Amino acid sequence: MENDSLQTSLAWLRDILQGKIGHGLDARVLQGLRVIHAEKGFMRFDFVVPKSVSDIDGNWNVGALASLVDLLGGVTIFSFANRVVTSVDFSVSYYSTAKIQEHVLIESKVSANKGNLIHVVVEVKRKGNGEVIAVGKQWMASNKLSVAQVSNL
């Protein structure tokens, strides 16, 4: 059962990356994302910031970074809870900027489970020196929708 939720969450992420589900913005902000480790409630990703998510100064647009944090937090929670979830509290703290084509590592980890409420922390760090770029914290509430039902919304 545990493996099923993990495999389903990874398939869901793959379908978002390929533009099969979600919105075009989802695929755009995740363009080039690679999963380098995945287990129940914890995922690590490798990412080179694509030009398509740049701001006017050539930095990673903070809205695109927040969207990435939201999506990866949801995928990680699904791998843990095997349930579709909805954000009820979301914040991102920005500590540094990342330039286009910069290599970053992203870790997403479930840090609390309170029944229908689950908390995830997503850390984005510069590859090489490990400098923290952003930390997202998110509480999500489970609902009874299946992945297939959400994909058709």
C-alpha cells in the first residue's frame, strides 16, 4: 500500500511534467525537474532553473518558485497519505535569489501528521555550496477526491 501511494505520486508528477494534467503553468515551472530520491513522505529533486521562469532581472521568478514549492509539497504529501490534499496554509520565505540556468537541489519532507491535516517543508538550496534560497511551509487538508477526479477538474 505504501509503495502504491509513492508510485501514484510519482506518476502524477510525471503527468504534470508532460503536460497531461494540470495547467500549462505547472509544467512550465517544473520544466527539467528530476527526481533523485523518493520515499514515503520524503523526496529530493535536482533542478536547473529554466529561462521560461525568469523575472526581468534574469532571476528565478518568486511566483514560479512558490508554484514549484506548492506542487512538490502536494506530491510529497500524497506519497505519504495516499490522499488528495488542499492547501490551507502556505508560506514561502526567500533567503536568496537564483539565476537562470543555476543548479538547485530541492528537498520536500512531511514533518507533521495531525489526521486530516498534514504539514510539509520544502527547502530549495543552491547546488554546490548548499546556500538556502527558499523554504516553503505548507499545511494541507485531505479530501476524498481521487487523483483521476482532480485531473479532470
